[in-house]
Amino acid sequence: MQAVIYIKQTTVWFDYVSKNFSYRSARGLGGLIAVVLNGDGGEAISPLQIDDWPRAGLPWIAFWLKELFTWGTLEPVAAFLLARGDAKTRHEAERRALEYYDSRLPGTDANELLDPRAVREWTQTNRIGDGPVRRDADFEQQVALSRPANVYRNREMYVTPILTDNRWTWVDKAGHAVATSAIVEDMRFRSAQYEFTLMVIESRVRGRLYLPHRDS
């Protein structure tokens, strides 16, 4: 009987985490970072261009905050390994993260250690296994745009599904709602394993499963 209650509560717990951690936290962090990135009136800094981040004067941990929320770990390197599919559990990811730190030169600045370019390079060099080849799209769904298509500055953008009122609200990296759709039940508890892109002109979301990185 108790197990049945837990199963029924799973959706409630998922809804709470989705709204308060994935959506509200991401929106707050995204808004704050956007102000910092573009608040000096100078040339705009793109949050999607990794080489632009140092110009913002932000520590690299600011880059990782959303990933830490998403993957439930305090270790940025572990979050990266989980997102790329290079580790299957937090325990494995955190153990491998120690290998990354051990590979750095003694005395390396703490902020430099979290440079995602360095983490990415180490991961590519130290991949375990090749894994399957990524398909062009593992998931596709028609969505309703929150605004007319011609209002959007970009024709493509990375998005995340948030559960609201038993539907999905698709939010961009700053946490702004950009589209809505019905929930795909098969994806309800697996969406964190995917990278989603909103194709504005097509009013369609395409998702790719995070897989271990391949150079070819």
C-alpha cells in the first residue's frame, strides 16, 4: 500500500522540482546573468558563445549553476560528464571528476579549473568507450509558440521543458517561456537526458539524446 502511495506522489514531486528548481531557479539565474552580460552598454556578450564569457568578468561557476541544479550535484565536472553521457551515475561522475582535477598542473587557479573548455578537452581525451552514433533527431514534437514567429530574434534556440498545469512549457536558457505543448508521457521522466532545440519557423522542438562525445 505504501509503495502505491509513493508511486502516486512521484508526479507531484517531479512537478515541484520541475517548477522550483528547473524553471524558477533557471529563470532567476538566467535573468541575473543576462543583466551582467549586457549591463554595461557595450558590445553584447553572447551566453551561448563560450569564448565570450571571460569578457563578462564572471567566475566560471556562474556558467555551471544551471547544470548543477539539473543533475543534482555540487561538482561541475561531474555535471558535465552526466550531461554528455560519459558517466551513468553521480557517484561515477564525481569519481571521474577527481581524475580531471588530478590531471591539472599543481597550483592551477581555482577559477581556471572550472573553465568548460578545459573540461571539454579533458573529456574528449579521456572518453571511456565510443557509444552509438548520434542520430539527427531522437525526438520531435509540434509546439505552440508563445509569440508570433517573426518576433523571435533567433530561428533556433536551446530550450527545456517545464511541467505546468499538466502541459509542457518550453523555456529558453534565460528561463523565458517561448512555447507550450502537450506532454509526451514516454518522455516525462527522461527529458533531462535530452538536449532540445526549438525550430521557430517550423514551430517544432527537436531533441537529441545526450551521448558520449564523438570526434567523428
